[in-house]
Amino acid sequence: MNYRVLDTYDWPLLKIGPYLPEILQIFNKLHERFPDDITVESLYGEYLQKAKRLWLVVDETGKVAALAMTELSTINASGKRKATLLDLAGENVEAWAALLGSTLEAWARANGAHFAAIEGRVGWMPLLKAMGYQPYAVMMRKEL
């Protein structure tokens, strides 16, 4: 199957409309996996406010196979720009991961990013290592 990565940042709502049911279902999957960190409303709000950039991975039939949300930021200490992949969910990851990765890295370079970072679950590490990513820092969490 062939996949395309679509950057929806400048899309009017009418253009994204046909994808909304699938987007909202994927947002809900993220919420179900991380209920204390993510809601459907917060993710959609971040997209609408352009706080995060929404990327769609669609197959040749136009079905959404995955989505990703990214942001650009500047590190205060160094002034370096960082492109961060913050939210990612989808099916058949092995089929589109390299395409999504290269697309996001090209976007990051074109927008002056000095490096790319990914915040995600530990299960992504083998795939990310194969794509050249290395652990940099670890967030540990304890419920209080």
C-alpha cells in the first residue's frame, strides 16, 4: 500500500472536514491510552489554535492510517530550534514510519530546527533507534 503525509496546518476547516471522524477516533485512542494527559478536546483545540501542527498519514484510498502532532520551539539556554513530535497514533506503523520520519525531518530543517525530538512511549524505541534516534533524557513518573 502507498502512503502520503499531509500537512494540515494551513487547511481551512472545510478541507479537513472529511477526515474529522477518523481524526477524532484517533484522538480518542490517544485519550484512552493517556487519560490523565490527553483529551480529544485538548488535542483538537491545539490544532485549531495552531499550537501544534497536525500531520495525516493517508493510504491510497484516502483513509487516515495515522496522525502526528508536532511543534517548533526554541531552547532558551542555547537559542537552538527544536522540532518535537508530541502525539502519534496509527495502524501499520512499519509501512509508513520512514515516510513520516523523513517528511517531518525535512519540515524541521526547512523551518530552521537544529534537531528533532520525539516524546513518546518506550515501545517506539526500537523503531526510532533504527531511524537514527538515540535516547537523550528520560522522564520518570510516579503517581502521588
